[in-house]
Amino acid sequence: KAIASEAMLRISDCNSQNLANLAWSCAIVRFRDPPLCDAISAQSLNRMSDFIAQELSSTAWSFAKLSYYDEPLLAAISSAASAILSDPHARFDTPACSGIAWAFATLSYRDLPGMSAIAAASMRTLQHCRTQELSNTVWAFATLLLHDEPLFDAISSAALSKMSEFQLQHLTNTSWAFARLQVVDSPLLDAIAAQAINRIYDIDVQGLSNIAWSFAKLMLMDDTLMDALASASIHKIHEFTSQELGNTAWAFARLSVCHVPLLDAISEQAIRKISELNSQELSNTAFAYATLSVSNAPLMAAIAAEALRKIYAGRADNQAQSNTAWAFAKLDLVDQPLREAISASAISRISEFVP
């Protein structure tokens, strides 16, 4: 705090490198001080023409790590980065593109000209990128729902040549990104599957859930991968969050994989955490078991009770209620209080329903 106070007093003396380093230092130690962030932003805007690409990237990354959304600063960084990155003769560090892209995505800042410039510049440097930069770039574009086909093709090619170098998180983030935008790149996803199978017990629970979700989203069936995911998930089932339980059940159901030991493990853990499941997670889980025609009475009773509580509390959307009703009907299960609550809710919201 003393350093922050002194920095604010001398902020007008800071050049672009000083500002970028100051922001980076705050981010590294997770020191989120709004007055200091505002001061850094204001001085950065004054000095924006002096920033080089790496300083732009570092500043954007720092504000993203601090979860500090400053739209004027982000807009200025995007404009300055576009000018630099669009110049084919300009020099910039390889991580600059991925760093800015990651920061914008993390802060949900969607600037099409800036991201287009990042895509074009990235295409020129992909062969020199580390796997983290490849993963961060494709993750950022997917998070912002921006599908740049040439960029994704180039990232796929670069990733295939470096697949053995990928860390597990980079693998799962890359598969998630392609699935998020529904880009079916079979060679890349086959390679990711092979790497995942070889290292399956080293993948954390979020990674297991994300890989399962990604392959299911793209309707890509790999028996060996699904068996490995099931085995590793059972082994770590007590670490799964409510979202990971729901997503994993949904993924196996979408691919019509009825792995009974995994479903039993998910059921047991979901019942323990039933109050933590939101309406979508409840409906996804019910949908999964119904799709696979697995009637697990204790689980469905727990889902019914919790879904009823969420309907009464006004925390169940139309799709979740619809999916839950479908699941119970598919399994020929009648829970009268739940049925009446869904019916009453549907009548009151009937104008909101889509066909």
C-alpha cells in the first residue's frame, strides 16, 4: 500500500515501460487497488502512443488478472495494438498477440478490429509460438465466439507439430475451444485424444469434464477415450464440482455411452451435493440419465426435491424445467409436487416459451 501511494504521487513521471511494469507487479502479487488502477489507466492513455506491443500485452494481461475492467483503456490498447500488429514490418514478441487476446477474452471485451489484427499477426508467428500461446489464443477467440477459420486451421497445424509438448491444461483448453465454436478438426482432436489417454490419470477433474464435454459437443466418439475418461473420473469423483458432474453425465449421454459404474459414482456424488447444483445442472443430470434410460430412484428423488425448491425460489429457467419434465416422463417417473410446480410455472410463463 505504501508503494501504491508513492506510485500514485509520481504516476505522471512514469513512461510506458514503468506503467506496464507497475501494472504487472500488482497483478503478480494480486494487489487490486482501484485508485492505483485508475491512475495507471489514465497515465497509460496519455502515453499510449509510446507503448510497444509487449507493453500493451503486459498491461492488458495485468488488468485481466486483477479482474479490473476499464473500457477506455482496453479500447486504446486494442487500437494501438491493431496499428502495430497490422504492420508486417513491425517487430513484436511472440507472446504479445496471445496475451492481448487472452486479456480481452478474460474481461469479455469483444473488439472485432483488434481481434482481427491479432489473428492476422498470430498467423505470421505461430510456428514460433509455445503451446501455451497457441492454447491461449484459440481459447480467447472461442470465449469471445469469434471463429476465424484461417487462424484455427493454422493453430491446428502448429499444434499437431508440437503435440508432445502440450501441457494437460493446454490440451483441454484447445479441445474446449474447438468444441465451443463447433469446429470439427479430426486430426487435431484425434491427437488430443491420444495424448489424453496416455496421461489420463494426470488430468484434473476440470480437464476430464472439459474433454468429455468437448468430444460430446462435437459428436466425436472415441471408445478408448471415453473408457479412459470414465475410469479416471470414477477415481477422482469426490473432487468433482456440481458443474463437472452435470457436464460429464451430459457428455456420456449425448454420445450414448452407458457406463454404469461411472453413472453410479456420479449419482452418489450428485446426491451429496444436490443443493449445490443449479437448475441447469439438475436438468442436465436428469436429462442424461433419462437419455440413457437409467432410472436411478434415489438420484431422481433428490433432483425432484431440489428442482422443486428452485422453482419455488424462482431460480429455474424455462429450459431447465422443460428438460426436467421430459426426463421424468421418459423414465415413467411421477413426482406429483414437481409436476404441479412445473405446470404452474409453465402456465405463468407460457408467452416466453419457444416452439
